[in-house]
Amino acid sequence: MAAVRRSPWLAPLRLALGGNGSVLVLVEGSAGLGKTRTLHGLSGLPEAAGARRSLWRCGAAQERPETGEGPALLLVDDAHRATPQERAWLREVLERPWEGLAAVVAYRPEEVDTAGLPLGTPAVSYPPGLAVFRHRLRTWGVDRVRRAASEVLGEQATHEAVARLHACSGGVPQVVADLLGALGTGSGSRCTAADVDAAGVPVRLAELVLSRTDALAAADRPVVWAAAVLGEPAGRDELLSVAGLDGTRGRAALLAALAGAALSEVAQGRYGFPVPLAATAVRERVPGPVREELHGRAARVLARRRPVPWAEVARHRGAAGRRKSWLKAVEKAALAAVESGHHQEAIGLLERTLAVPEVPARYRARLAPLLARSAVVGLRSDQTVEVLTQAVRDPGLPVDVRGQLRLDLGLMLANQVGDLAAGMRELEAAVEELGEVRPALTSRAMVALAMPEWPTGTLAGHREWLRRAAGLVRAGDSEEARAAVAANHASLAVACGDPQARELVAALPVDGPPAGCREHAARGLCNAADAALWRGSYQWGGELLSAGLDLSARIGASYTEQTAQGTRLLLDWWAGRWAGLGERCERFVADTADMPVVAADAHLVRGMLAFVQGDWTQAVHWLTALGAPAPECTRMPLAATTAGALIRLALVRDDPPAAAEQARAAWTAVAEKGIWAWAAELAPWAVEAVARAGDAAAARRMTAEFVRGLAGQDAPSARAAVAWSRAALEECEGRRPEAAGSYRQAADAYRELSRPYAWALTTEGAARCSLLDGTEHSGARDETARNGVDGTAGEDGADGGRAHAVASLRRCVEQYTELGAVYDAARARTLLRSHQPPEVRRPGRPAFDDRLSPREREVAELAARGLMNREIAVVLHLSPRTVEQHVARALRKTGALSRRDLLRASP
């Protein structure tokens, strides 16, 4: 009804229902556009409540509505089916309307006897006092289809599924509803474009189009069959050529198909089905021999176009049974798609072709490398992996072709599937099989093995692979191979803090003439951006990320573009741009569900968001389950950061032994790799965990090792983490004045880096150490005790210092609240409450009536986030019994039915 509410005829219709004037609205819409729904919506207008309301369907043998004086809403449906008697009665009513008549007549324009005249000839003689309007119903756009899909499927439908749903339905609401009805009966898992295709043709649509086709004379049906085989709107000459009809006979057949609504003029001079799925329904009913002939003629017709649409030519040749010419067209189509950067198109075509067992070996040897190359640049599917796995086992393949396939299969297994061990095996085998016969490809396998982010190998080993690859490309003449080496050399230099890193990145061939050079340049930019961000060079990393995303989109490098989108999620987390970030992460995970390596960034960010919001159960799920890759298959900086988040979670839950065990394992992995900048998000929590577990000496060794590993490197975030790690160790050892200074040093560094959450955590640490007294505490302490919940103020000898700490703590609370860090805000408010001067108020408890008190609101927020009573008690330094009472009062005051409802119910 949104379009109706904006219609110019709605105000006159309402006036007529109030007894002022008379109005006629002609609602025009093809089958399935929602005419009946529009009429029912109008019957519910408030102005219609005091009027006579009649809903009359033509051709249904209903008794005619009463006519006469006074306000009346006459709703007439299916006027195209009106009998001569019904049509005569309608004409009489509309030619002699009375004051207060509001008539709405709905019809299908394609089924009226005379185009443009819903009530037939001659035209109705509308009197001057009757206001007449025509309202044309429109198909839905993609956004409206997306809303409908969300109502039925929730968040399960991918963007590709929605786009396919819109495309195959033509945006016709009834067809969309029928398809969603079929999709909604599934298992509740993710809905993809393939699922939309598998839903088939809705019965309602199939019966409509088949009945219209069958109503034509037998000599006229081939033109409809031709349109169905083509599957897209076509000009008259092409359509008639495919149908095998000459000019005179074909013209008559096309006119008959248009008159019978079997076909439509979809665009000027182009004829077909307004709902693409209708073509499928008709095509499936065409007799097999006739269908093959139609496909053969379609292939010849399309081969005359310029440029030739080789993918469509291949489809028609294959359907016509012309195997050899089909494979030639497939190869041309795939090459054209790759050259234009449409890798997903090439992948789909080649997957379907290579899945056919009868494809000869010589064609497999030519087509499989095309599929592999496109899948590495684009987004692979499980079918791609299966096809290539089978291909490399084919003993008939030449060794160098097998090595080429192993190279791309290894890249997919490692980069996209997440099976790192299998990917490394394929890459090493590719180096052996390619050898010196194909030096450009051999170097490509070597630079893949030189990627330092993977947990396998050491930094020295990666540098050796890169050295060998560079030697091969210097001796060869492949620009693409040189671009591949340059891309990996640049990203490795950035990751290691090499002074030449910026120069190497600037030299990437972003404008290189071969398409492969630009693909490697895009990969190099995005990988360098990721490496720069992990080192804390956020401005430069952001610039590289934008450049890499732009280049990836322009050349169709879908995989590279997706990985960069994941990196952007991390950047937004560090920068404190958290509004809507959780939803973006969830959409990204849904869209990349079959590629855990690509989705890993989103899993991490979503898990950390859940943690700061106090939803620790969800934090564990996002960080360790729900498709998150295992640590041994996760990029090293990401694995270290994930470990840091899980260590902190164990500390909050007062489990120092578990936290220390995870800290030692993660620390060992980083130490073996040797790139210490990647410990920036791990070190503070790992040092604290080991110290709190009672091994302060090991924590000191870790801190010293961290400092040595960063010697001479440009790693701003790691430098800040060194100060934070020292502060955590000093606080665990009871050296609070020193800890306060180290925390302030870390906070200053994070402020310079524009990382608001890290700044708030370290500023809170400085305030905490300044406020606590000098009483010695055990090295094993929980996060609540660390936060000063003993209620005593530190005797620092200066009220100004205490006031400064309290003011800093207030700023932390404000920062946490602005970010949405519910857990941290509650913890900091508890510390602040125990140290700030009490407010002067009248004796007695404040009266909040049915409103939540500040403490009840804190408890309610944490309970709604999923924390248990004992966890809330730890955060807010309350007894579990007190928390239970606060929760009970919050439920009573808000009327919430459960703890989860408290956030929605809180005023």
C-alpha cells in the first residue's frame, strides 16, 4: 500500500467517501502484481467505515452490489473477465454516478478485449463530474524483494540469492511470494542463488503461461517456444529466425502471441516473457527433437552478433547436442570472461562443463587450468575444488599441466578453503612438477609458500622461498611472474617492518597491461594494507586498503576484494567505528560461509564485540565455533589476536590456569614464526595471564622477548602493547606506581594511534593503580579485584592526583558508553563509584517508583546480554543474591518476560 499512499487519486477517493463528489480509479496490473491485495487494502480505509462497501469479482456469478445514494465504496476485481451483462451494468453505473460513489476497477491489461479499454468498446461516456484516474501497478525492485525475503527467511538469504530472486521473478510480487514459500520450507540454513534456482517454477506461474501458450493455434506456438529457448528478450528478426518462421507467417504468429498475452513487448522492439521463469516452464514442455532444433538455430543466430555472446552460444550448442562446437564455444566464452575480469562467470561455465564425464581429456587439459586460474582470483565453490582434485589425478594430463592445476588448487585450499596442510602439500608438489619447464608458474608456487601469515614455516624459510622465486623470474620474461613476486615481496616487507616497504608497495604494477599483473598488484596492495594495519600504521594501511579495493573491483578480483572487506572490519574495530559493525560482520560471515579463511576477520571482530557487550557465551561461539577456522588454519596475526581475546575471557571468568595455558601456546607460535609485531593484541593479556597464574618470572621473560623481537622495527601498535604488557606485569607484582606510569605511557600511544577502546582500557588501568592503596595483594587476582572493588582509596599523598585519576575514570566510562562496551562501562562505573566523593542527598533511599535505579539498570543490561548472576556479581562486585534481587525487580518494573527481553523493555 506504500505506492497507494503516494497516489494523487487517494485524496479525491477519500472525499467521495465523505459524500463530496464521485471518483473512479482504474487499477491496471498484469497477473501477480497485487490488484486484489490493493482492493482489500482500500476497503480498510478509515473513511470507508461509514460507507457501503462492496467487493465484486467479475465472472464469479456474484449478486450485483446495491447502488443508490450516499457514500459507497465499489471495489470491482477482474474486470477483464466480465461477462457482457456485467460489463453493461458497470458502464451504466459509471456513466450515471451519484454523489459519494468511490469506484475502483481492477483488471489485467494484457487480457482485455481491446487494448486500453477495460470495459470494451465503445469507450465509456464518463460524465464531467466523475473524477477518473488510472493507477498502474509496478513490479518490485531489488530492495522490496529483499524486504520480502527477510520477512520469510530472516537473515538466511544471501545478497546473491536476493538478486537471483528478483531477476527470475521479474519482480512480480506473487511470483516472489510463491518462490519464498518454497524456499521457506527448507532446513533453515543459508539460502543461496543455487537454492533459488532449485526452487523451480511456481505452479501458479507455470499454469498461467502454459494455458496462454496452449490457447494459440498450433502454427503460432513456435514463436513462443523460440522465446522460451532463447530465455531473454529478442528482436523480431532473431525471434522468428529461431522459430524457423518466414516473415509473413512469423509476423502473424508474433501478433497472435502478443494478443493472447503468451509473449509481451518487454522493451521497445524486444519480445519475450516479463517473468523469466515463465520461459523455463514453456521450454520444459517443448518436445525434445523440436527443442534441439530450436537450440541449434539459436546458436547460429547468436553467433552472428557482434561481439559474439560465446557463453550463450555454448549453452545452445550443448543443448542441441553439438559436443565439439559446444566445447570450443565454452573455451572462447571462458577466455572472454577472464580477459574482461568476469571470473565468476568463467568459474560457473567451466564448472558445469568439466562436471560432464564425457568431456575428452584434451579439452579437460585446456579448460581445467582456466577454471583454476579464475577460481584463485574469484570466489571458489566446493564444486571447483572437487573438479580440480579429480583433474590432478588424471594420469592422462601432461606433467606441467598437472603442476599448474596443483598450484591453483593449493592456493584455493590454503587461502579459501582453510585446509592449510593440504594446500601446502599441493604447492610443494607443484614446485616439483613444474620445475624449470614452467619457471613462471614455479615461481608463483614459491611465492605462495613464502607467505608469512600462515602458521607453517619460519620467517627465514619464507625469505628463502622468495629469494628462489626472484631468481627464477629474473631469468625469465614473464611480466606476470615478476608481478607475483613483487606483490609478495612488498607484503612481506611491510609485515617485517622493512625500511624499503613503502618503496616496494609504490612500485606494484597497478597499471600493468597484462590483466594478470593488475591482479597481483591488487593482491599486493590488499595484503600490504593488512600487514600495515597489524603493525599499527592505520592511516597508510587505510589508504592502501582503499586503493586495493578499488583496483580489485575494477578488474573483477572477487577473492581479493572479499579479503580486503574483512580487513576493513578489523580497521573499523580498532578505530572504534562500532555502530552497525556487528551486523556487518554477521552479513559478511553469511556471504562467505563456505570460505572460513575469508570469514575469519569477521568472526574475530564479532566475537570481540560480543565480549565488550557482556555476552560472553556469544563471544566464545563467534571466536571458536560457528565456522571459525581452527588456529592451525588461521593467519598468524589473526590467530594471536583471537588467542588474546580468549585469554582475557578466561581471566574475567577467574580461570588463570586456563588463560596461562592458552597464553603459552599462542606465545610459542608467534616466537617460532619470528614476526613479533603480530603479538600486539596478544602480549598484554598473555603476560597478565602467566603472571596471575603465579609465574611472574616467565611473564618477565615474555616481556623481555617481546622487546627484543621488536628491536629496530617500525611497529606502533606493538610498541604501545609493550608498555601495556609492562604495566600488567607491574600491577600483578604489586608495583602500582610504576604500573600507573606504564599504563599512562600505553594510553598516550593508543591516543596517538586513534584507538579509543585500547586507550580507555589502559587509561582505566592507570586510574585503577593510582586509586588503589599500597596494600600488597596476591599475584593471582581476578579482574574485579584489579579494578579496586575493595573500596579503599590509594594514599598517594596528593588529592590532586586522586582527583585526576577519578576524572580519567569518568572519561573512560564515557568512552566505553559511547562505543557500546556495556561490560567495560559497568566495570569502570563500579570502580568509579567506590572512589568518587559521595553525592549529598536527603536521608533515606531515593524513590525510583517503577523506574529502574542506576544499579538495577546496570544489572539489567548485563543480564540481557547473557551474563549469569555469578558473572554479573564478579563484574559489579556484588553478591550473587543481590544480583538475583536486582534482576527480579528489573523484570517486575519493566514487565519483561525474560532476561533477554530486559534491553527491549527498559524505558
